[in-house]
Amino acid sequence: MERHVFPELRRYVEGRVLPAMSSIPEDRKRTLDRLATFISKRRAEGASADLVFICTHNSRRSHLGQLWAAVAAWSHAQDHVRTHSGGTEATAFDPRAVAAVERAGLRVQRPNGEDTVHLVSFTSEREPERCWSKVYDDPANPMQEFCAVMTCSEADRNCPLVIGALERISLPYPDPKEADGTAEETGRYDESCLRIAAELFHVMQHASR
């Protein structure tokens, strides 16, 4: 990682994320490489690569996708990549997922003490990511020429067609919500956070070749 990120995040990436990349199954890599190809192709065309991570409630996995794609793109100097998220319905950026990214070394601010909008930073050299729960076709997200990344099976089934998308990629993850309120809760969220981080670092590394 040549670009500046916060020290605690650098330790997490170098100590946990990069080693976890070696455990990604080959069949999963084939799907991830489709996303890398989209990113590479858009760069070759001189266009932005807009990635919209979509799950049902835009509360957990889609936000983790948005944030780790941003971190990985920054780390690999993929400056044409722009990351977004949305759901088939809007709820809230779940505080358990917020806590997971904070444990990984990202810094989260809530402007004016609000719970709805979160400003998530991973470096002092660029503006933070704005994260809040919204539907995937919210005006804040791109309306055309983007890649729709389906991060949960339910949203994948409910949105067989994402209008305006150049590419639609099914990349579901287990829902950490299943462990809410149990002794496994923190571990399950940390596991989801690490897996998504490792896979998106693989994507950006592949797109950089």
C-alpha cells in the first residue's frame, strides 16, 4: 500500500486483509474478475467505473462493499472508481456494521450527532465516504453506465434487471444479521467485514494489472 491510509487501517489491511486474499476460492475469483474487467474496461475508455453495491435493506453488506471498494481502489490508485450503495428498500446503516469498520481502522463521524448520515474516512488525503441507507435508484446514485453488484441473494432474486446498469454481477455474502443478539455477533460482523475487504482488494489488484 503506497498511498496514505490511517495507521490502524494499514495494520489491518497488511496483517489480515492481504493474507485473507489467498483463501478466496477459484470459482469466486472468476466472479470477482468480472468486476475487475469492468473496472479495467472503463479506465481504458477514459470513463468512471461506478459500482453500486445492492442488498435488500442497504444496512450491512452493501455498505461494507461500498466502503471496502473505496479503500481498495484508493490503495491501488484506481481513481476512476466511484463507489455507491443502495437497497431494494431503505432502513439504516446498521450500528453493528458501523462498529465493524471502526474496528478495522476506518473512522466514522456522525455530523451534528445524526444517526442517518455517516462520514467514513480511511485517509486524510480525500473526502470521506457519505453512507446512509437509501434505495438503489436514489438520485444520489448513478442512473446509468454503472455496475450493479448484488451482495445478497434476496436482492439478487428481487432485481433480475437493474435499469441503467451496464453490468450486473451476483456477489452474495452471508448475512451477519443472523447473529444479532447472540454471543457470535461481533465475530460474525468482523468475519463479513474481512471477507468483503479481501475480495474487493483482489478485485482492485486484478484491475491494476
